[in-house]
Amino acid sequence: MDVKPMKLKGKKIDLESGDHLVILHRDDAERMGLRSQSRVSVNKEGRNTTAVVEISESLIDKGEIGLVEKVIQDLKVTQGDELKVVQARRPESIEHIKEKLEGEELSTHGINEIIQDIVEGRLSDIELSAYVSGVYANGMSNREIKDLIHAMIDTGDRIEFDEHPVFDHHSIGGVPGNKITLLIVPIVAAAGLMIPKTSSRAISSAGGTADIFETLANVCLSVNEIKEIAEDVGGTIAWGGAVNLAPSDDMIIRAEYPLRIDPYAQVLASVLSKKKAAGAEYLVMDIPVGENTKVETIEKGRKYARDFVSLGEDIGIETRCALSYGGQPVGRAVGPAIEAKEALMALEGKDVPSSLIEKSTTLAGMVLEQGGISDGKEEAKRLLNSGEALDKMKQIIDKQGGDPEVTSDDVEIGEYSEDIRAVEEGYVDSINNHQIINIVRAAGGPHCKGAGLFLDKKKGDKVERDEVLYTIYSESKSELKKAVKAANHLKPLKVEGMILEEHPKVEKVC
Amino acid sequence: MDVKPMKLKGKKIDLESGDHLVILHRDDAERMGLRSQSRVSVNKEGRNTTAVVEISESLIDKGEIGLVEKVIQDLKVTQGDELKVVQARRPESIEHIKEKLEGEELSTHGINEIIQDIVEGRLSDIELSAYVSGVYANGMSNREIKDLIHAMIDTGDRIEFDEHPVFDHHSIGGVPGNKITLLIVPIVAAAGLMIPKTSSRAISSAGGTADIFETLANVCLSVNEIKEIAEDVGGTIAWGGAVNLAPSDDMIIRAEYPLRIDPYAQVLASVLSKKKAAGAEYLVMDIPVGENTKVETIEKGRKYARDFVSLGEDIGIETRCALSYGGQPVGRAVGPAIEAKEALMALEGKDVPSSLIEKSTTLAGMVLEQGGISDGKEEAKRLLNSGEALDKMKQIIDKQGGDPEVTSDDVEIGEYSEDIRAVEEGYVDSINNHQIINIVRAAGGPHCKGAGLFLDKKKGDKVERDEVLYTIYSESKSELKKAVKAANHLKPLKVEGMILEEHPKVEKVC
């Protein structure tokens, strides 16, 4: 009812939180009957956007309205432009969020409203968090998830390929050192199938695939570049954040991240909406299972697999899933540059852990079989061993603006390093994924691409006292020091002797 | 792991949202490894507080830290003071919030952590909203609620009376025009029992008891003033927001308000923690039941009643509850000043709706019976009719800095008014509480105390065509216009003829 529009002068401000935020002077807000967290519609010459209100007396003058970058872009405002500001209605989607908190199944319309309001910045942090909380607490039916996928696709861009079919792969992540995309994409492309892969940067990991490949080439490609490169050489590895595919996903993650929750339905919708918007027709999913990964039990992994296959079919993506071993890092290298190096070594036929080769060729083989190539894994191995995959990788690096002559020796790892040694002999009993990631982050990763960790020993390996367990790399002395301190505190590798205890205990007498 | 403390200069900023917020320059934030929504510990000479980080380049200079009022108070900072800023740990309470979202029963420790972190401003809006959402979605056991009440009491002040016993009453609200406290407090005090009542201001209503009584006296009393006045004249009506009783409640409401959710467990804990902190030993609860109130069904009302009684007993408050009729406003007046006027009229023995007298004396009578006075309702009526309650009210008004000689004629209602008339004859079939509130808010309430509405007709009344249904009052012409527009649109009173339809329909031929 409190509808008193005002004309205010736009003033650029920058605040990181909230894509759609405006700051009003307290007096103006009171005149309009607005309070902190109210919503306003901001209009300029036919363009309009909705924003959440913040109130201040010192940051903004009376008669002015502080605008963040996104609002400025939406309205094409120049400093000092006059804007019409009026209280906006309470979004209907809040009622649907409430329904989800109450355990109801949402209608297609309700889901569309929620995603639309998220993308258009109409929901405050409190409301967005209630949505994520509701989905986490009460889940979604497959019908709701399917609607959610469509709503997430429809509120963003899509890549329309002229060539078909379009193959894709994706890992739901959680296991460090998982540089398999840098092997799978060139193998699949070398087999003549088209695989335009969009990847994420690290959110809670030591380095996403986009961070890793960025040490070799440019990953910030436009929709047109992705299309051109894929149709030309058969493969790309691009950063998904540079294109506007299913953009609601990133906004939803903003609320999930501080809570460290991954609502099951949202994970399914997040992956499948991005893949569908990116044009995928065939998809192979990697689902790492193990303690300290996202999927901790085989039962949960199987449920994911079943739902990915069935929802994929519903939206027109033929999907196959592999549950993979996530009990320790894949390969030996963890961190952006060092993972790129290990992947290149594998393509060059150098000595790398067989677990990396096995996992990559199995998944690449599944893609090949979707493309009608029999004995997919064998063919994947052949393409790797023959050097055809390496040649393809060089073409992709070239097309993405990198140096096609790059070799694994050229990749620069942080110049400061320290070996962490065993304090006693025994066997490596376990490796904690989370703690490995924490050490690489302490060393500066993923922001500093040279930060990383190399595992000299993996699970089950015999270790002598004083032998090197792993090596930490960093681009700065102080961060290395911090990472070593973290390593000594966290002890990510547990070494046990074969004899754990003796009974009855023998008292030592000196 | 990212622990790089920095020394920054404090700079006062004002932003309404978030009690514990600091703004850092992007460069400083990056040096410390912080992002938007990170948490920092801010220290000055032994004092320290936790705050949520916001990042900017334009609002704050490098080397400075923007501080909101609450942080300035906590640390006793003067502009330009040097502060030590360091990344804070992720609060343990977030794990407990996650447990609640997963449907687990929280431990006493978990509940204490959550409430402590809320009070100390360690949770961001996203995290706070997830807590409220979790309690709304999954509820709490009575054991959890009891722990919650204790946690909410222990993180604030308490009023310790020298005289006993301490009586109190409370309405969970939702029905407009519920000015009963202005009758109950003087009646109970006139009977010689002590009733120090703390009340709220309007959150979503047209006026809370504190807003209403403020038109007659000062309601911003300190803990000591409440104690002194109650022990002297037997009663007070104070604004709860001016004292620090169970302060987590207001912070939790901040997240409930935009979602318009009242988690059941939180309502119980909110009321009982405030009452216990205010020293109550006996409590009479009013639970209005009806369409368009907080409690829509008698079953839900009974559940509230049972839980209030049982939880009250657990924490040492002898509680009785009355389920009251909430199907239309109580009395005829809705809005701060006009409700004060109607309450004074009742105390002065003037003609007011019997429903207001019945409800007030029934509830006051329940308090009297808790105090050992038999035939409570009869005694309450006697105290009202004899003028003893009016004399007591004058003493209370006097002690709270108002004019003790005030009469109902002196109370000023908004000078602009308009009658809303029936467009056809019939019977008032229903009155929509929400819409009544919306009209008063459109007229300027509760901010403008003169805004209000007087119901000339109530449910079941016979109405002639063109007869006045209700009158709207406002302090400004433009707001009156807005309220009238709202009234014509909302039509809060539904008038039906006795004959709703005739069959077969007679075609009119002219």
C-alpha cells in the first residue's frame, strides 16, 4: 500500500554482496515507507530492475540512490542520471519458498517464479537461504527437479551447435587431484567426437578444472568461441562462469557455500541444467565415492547415478554414470599448475600413476561407446598411447590462445617447496582429502596457480622413517611457511605400523 | 588457515542491516584471504567482537575498516583508532543449524552455541535464515524448546524483583484492536497484585501495546524504572525493546519477518524467555483463534495452550491460557491513539463494546485467581465498574511521565477522516483482520499514532444502504486518500443480503 515513487540521482557504489542492491538515504527511505531489506523497482526510460534496499545516512546523500554494478548494467545508468524509484510488491515466490519449508511439492509455476526471482535479484539473502534450506530439509520429487532444470535453463543463454551429436562429461567432484578432464577431452576429440566442455573454478577445492587448464590456455571463452573451437577441433575446455548458462546456479551456490550444504535436488539440477544449456546430448558422469568426498557412501552414489540417468533421459540427454574411487586424491599432484603438469605428462606417455590413466580412459571409453565406438576403453588407451590425444590437446591449447608447443617440463610450479617426512616407519593407512585441500589453500591455491602438493606416498605404500611423504609448493616463502605449519598440525597422511598395540603392555624400566 | 592479521583504522559507517558488519577495502580483504560474508575478529585493547565482512573499493579507503554502530559500541572505538583485524573461525553453530535442517534433535550445547552466536552477531543473514528455516521445517521437541528458552534468557538481562509474586499476561496477537492490556494491567494492580508488563511495538500489526500506551505515557523504561514503578504502584506498561531481555528474539524476528513465518517452537520460546527474563512467576496467555489471525484453528490453539502450560511449568512460570475469539477486531477501534481512547472509555465506564469488557475482565480474572482471589472475573468487573482500575491507570500514567488527569476526550485522533458506507443493505457477514490492518497502515499507522479506523458495524450487524460501515482517520490528507483507495479495493467488511440468490433466475425485461 505504501506506494510513493521518488526521483533520485544514481550514484555508483561497490559492495560485493548482493547482485541487486541499492542504498537509500534514511530520509528518502522513510518518505517512501521503506526499511532495510525492502524491495524497490528502479526505472530509467523504460528499463527497470528490482533491488533490495539498504539504508544509510553517511554513505549516500539525500536525493541520491547508491547502485551496484549489476543494477547499473541492467539500467544502463550513467552517474547522476535521474531514476524513478518505487516500492516493489513482495515477490510471490516467497510464498512458494514457504510451501517448500512446509514440505509441500511445488508446482511448475511455483518453481518458475522462484528461479525467475533469483535470477532477477528480487530475493534477499534471507529469502534465498530459506529456499536452499527448504530444498535441503524437504527434498524435491523428480518431477520438481525436472521443472527446476527447465526453469534454470530458460533463465539463461544456450549454446546451439550446428554439428551433432554433442558429447560431454562431468564430475560432481569432492576428490582432490581430479585432472581427468585434461585427458578425457583430447582423447574423445581425437576419436572424432565433439566434446565442448565447460568447467568450474574452485569453490571449496584446491583448484577446479578451469583453474588447472588456465595455466595452459585462456579459459574465458564466449558462447561463439566455444561453438567455433569445438566444431573446428572437436574439443574445448572453457570456464563456465564466463558464459551465462543457467545463471541461477551461481546465485544459489552463494547461499549454499557459507552453510556448506549441497541439497541433493539442487546438485542434480545444477549439473543437468548447465549441461543441457551447453548443448549436451550425451553425458558421462563421474561420481567419486569415499570418506571426505561429497558422496560418502556407495548407496548415495547409486542413488545419484539412477537419478542422473533418469532425469537426463527426461530432458533429452543420454546419461551414463561411473561411481569412482574417491578415498584418496587421483594421481599424485594437487593444485592448478602441478595438475596441469601431471596431465601433460600422462598425454606425453611419461610415468604417472596408473590410477589416473585407468580412471581417465574408462570414462573417455564410456563416451566413445556412446558415440558408437566399441571397446571404448581400449580405444581410449590407444589414442592416449599413440600420441593422438596429445596432438589433439595441442590443437585445443592453440585454439584457446596458449602455446601449442608446451610440454610438461615447461609448466612452472611454485619455486618454494618443502618436503614433509615420516616421523616413523609403517604403512600409509589413510589420506584425508579435506586436509590435503586445506594445505594447498594455505600454500596460496587456487589463487596462486603455482601452489600445490605432490604425494610421494599414497595409500598402502610402505614408508621408512624420514622418507618423504609429500612435498608442498608455493609461490611465496610466507605462504609456504603457513602451509607447512598447517601440514604439521593436520597430518593428512596417517602412517601406521603393522603392529598397532601389544597386550599386556610391557612397562619400560630404565 | 588463512590467518594474516592486519592493523586498520576504524571509520564509522552506517548501514541499517546487520548489527555486526564491517566494510573492508578489496585490497586489504585479499591480503587477508577474506571474501564477502567472511567473518573477522576485530580487536582493540583487550576488547573484541566478531563481524561479517562486506567488501568495497569506493566506500572505504585502503588501510581503513568501516564499522557500524553496534561494533563501535562493543569496542568503544573512536574515529581513527587502530584496530587489529583477523579472520575468525567458522562458528561451530553452523554445523548445529545444519543438523536441524537434517531433522536432528539438537543438543543443549548445540542450542546454546546457536543463540550465543546470534546474540554476538557471528551469523550472517544466510546462516540466520537457515536456522529459522530449519526450526520452521523440522520443529523442536519440548526438551529443545526448554533449552532454547534458557539459552535466550541467559544471553540477556533479567529483572530481579524484591517483591513477589510477579504476575504477567501476554497475547500472542494477530487480532487487531486488542487493547486489553490497558484494561488488564490496571485491574490486576488495583486488586493489589504486581503486574509489570513489557509489550512490543507493531511488527506486522497496526499498533502494538507499546505503540498504543505511548500516546498516554512514556514506554521507554529501564530495568530499574520497571522494577521501581511496579513495586510502587503495582503495574507498568513498558516497551520490551528498550530493555535487553532475551535479545536474541529480536534478531531472530529479523529473519522471520521477510519470510512471514512464525516457527511454532520459536513462538513458544520467544514469549516464555521474555516473560521469564522479566521476572514473571504467574502468566495468563491470550491465544486469539480465527481466520486471518496467527492461530487459524482451535486445534492449533489447544496445542499452543498445552505447550505453554507445560513449558511454563518446566521453567517455573505457572501458566494459564485462554483461547479467545479472533474472528474480527476486539472492540471497535484499531490504531494507536484510537485504541488508547477506547481503553480509557472502558475504564471511565463509558459505552464500549461488551466484547472488549468481557475479554479483558475474563483474562484479568484469571490473573486474580492465580493470586488467590476467588470469583476473579466478578472481582475484575467490580474493580472496573467502581473506578478503582481507572484510578490505578492514572497512577501508572503519572509514574511513566504522562498526564494523570488525561481523559478519553483528550486523546487526539488524526484530524482527517472519511466514512466508508455500505453500497447495499444486508448483514455484515465477515471482517477481514489482515485488510483492516492494511488500511490502518496505509493511513500512516503505526508510525503516525493518529492513524486508525473505527468500526461502526461489526459481524452480524444489520446495515442499510449508505449507512456508515467504518471511519478511517489519518494525520495527513494524502495518506487518508491512500487508505480510502485501499479500503475501496480491499473491502474488508463483506455485506450479504439474507437472500443470496433466487432460482430459477428471473430475466429482467425492460
